[in-house]
Amino acid sequence: MFFSKSHFSVLLFACALMVSSCELGDEQPSGLYQTGVFITNEGPFGSGTGTVSYYDRDVDALKNDIFGTENGGATIGNVLQSLTLNNGKGYLIANNANKLVVVDPKTFKTESSLATGLSLPRYFFHIDANRAYITQFGTDSATSGVAVYDYTTKTIAKVIPTGKGADRILNNTTSGGIWVTNSGGLSKDSTVAIISSTADSVVQKIKVGLGPNSMVQDANGDVWVLCGGYFDRVGSGKLVKIRNGAVELSFDVPKYASNLILDKAKTTLYFLADNQIYTKDLLNFGANAPSVFLKPASATYLYSLGFDARTGYLWCGDALDFKQSGAVYIIDPTTKTEKKKLTVGIAPNGFVFQ
């Protein structure tokens, strides 16, 4: 076979292009979401859909609405409340849509969904190989609590009543039990319920402050609960410390305080209040109250807060006007400087760090 010089040049170019394409594909495989940060965006309240953004730290690349991209333009539903990763699955909860969507977190393609049996769901929590708990506000005393999700049948087996507006959930690794904040939901509450996962029933309730909305467990095994209060009640919010099943410390904090988190060492608290980031050093026990840490200079409406253990940075979501694309500020807490700003979906309300 005879090749002219021009034919040979074309062949060399084609081979080079194929090698280049393979190298690019190896560097950033299409559709893989394995090591970055997921950002959940609520979407417009009462209409439209929530979305998920993905930020790859290694290549400094942001992708918005990865669920729609990977599922042929499909939508999650309104409002996207949370994303939980567990055992190679991703569990998306749409609050207003009363919907659970299960995805492969590596590709973000839908594997299954549940659109019956839930009542204003909030957060997903793995219990064992057979079941998980889903907190939900509910519409009455029978539906406000924890829905028990059966992994095998992919249905809700029953609801454990916990109080009004079951919201955040954690496994107390010191004293045992699954702890749930009863934030009030469509009503009012001021308790934390403790569930025995063996019996699927509430074994204790602890009174904290009005509207407990978030909680964490520190390095000493103590549980801290942040209470935001209610708009029609006079008074402040509360930050309380629970030890041995009872409130040991209580601090007044600004009303509507929310998004309580811990750093990697679990010795420093952060939360949002008065459109600022507050902090408390847990190494200084006793009477030292939380104080203002910082506010991103360009922030409009601080709405979410997270801590990236891999980088040591704080992530703060800005909902702006809840109608346009929101912003995320990545902040170095040591220098109190903004490292990066991302433009994401509407109302960024949470982060999942890998």
C-alpha cells in the first residue's frame, strides 16, 4: 500500500488526536463524582426543582445540576432538603415533593425512587443492613417523627413518633441511642428525642430550647444542640450542652441561629446567626459564650455552613434572594480569608464532603 506525504501527515494527526483524547479522558473521566464536594441547592420554594452542584477540588472545576445532566434532564423535585451517602449509594430527599431518590454517587444516575409514604421528609440516616431512618416534619402527631425505610422493599415500614417537626439526627457514640431534634416543623417543640434502634421507639426526651434545629457530638462525647427560637416568641435562641442525658450548660445566642457544625478535631463549634459566622472553642469550657467569628464581605443571606476535613476550610452558602443562583464561599478559618467563591444553584443549603 502506498501513502503520500500528505496522507501520512493526516494519519499522524489522527493518531495524535486519539492519544490526546485518551489522556484527557484519563485525567477527568466523564460522569465520575468520586472525590469532590456535593452541594445541595433547594431550588425555588413551592415551584421548580432542587439541584445538586459538584466541585472537584483537584482540578478546580464546578458542575451545576449534575442530576439533570446525568438523567436526561430529569428533576429531583421541590424542595431538595438533603443528600446522604452510605454504602455506595446516594439518598436525595425532596421535602415538599415527599420524595426519596436513590442514585449511584459515582455517576449520579438514578437507581430507584420512593414517592409514597413520606410526609415532609428531611434527613436520611443509615441504621443497619435492613433499614434506615428518615426524619420528617409530618402534618400531624402520627406522621411527625422518624419514618423507617426498608432497604429490601424500598418502602416505609412505619413511623416512630418523636415530637413535632423531627429534623436533625445523630448516633450518640457515647451513651447510645439515635438522637433527633424536634424543631417544631409546622408547629412548635423544644425537645430532643432519643430512640432505641433495637426497639424502634423513643426511650427519653430532653427539653432544650425552642426550635432545636441542629446538633453535634464533640470530642468528649457531649452533645451540643442549637435552638433558633420562633418568630412569634420573645427571647433569644439557645446553645445547650448535654452530658449524661441532661442539659449541663446553656448560652443565649441570637434568635434564628442555625447550622451548628464542628471542625475536624471536634473541639470548635461554628454556626450561623445574624448573617454572620459564630464560633465557640470547646477547649474553654465554663462560661465563655459563643462569639462572632467572621462574615464573608460579599455575603447577602448566609444560609448553610459546612467544614471540609480534607482542606480544613469552612464552606458557607449564600441564598441571596432565593430566586437567583446562590453563592458558596470557601474560607480558611485560620487566616479568616476567602479562598474561593462558587456560583451554584438556587438556595445552597448543605454540603457533602468526600
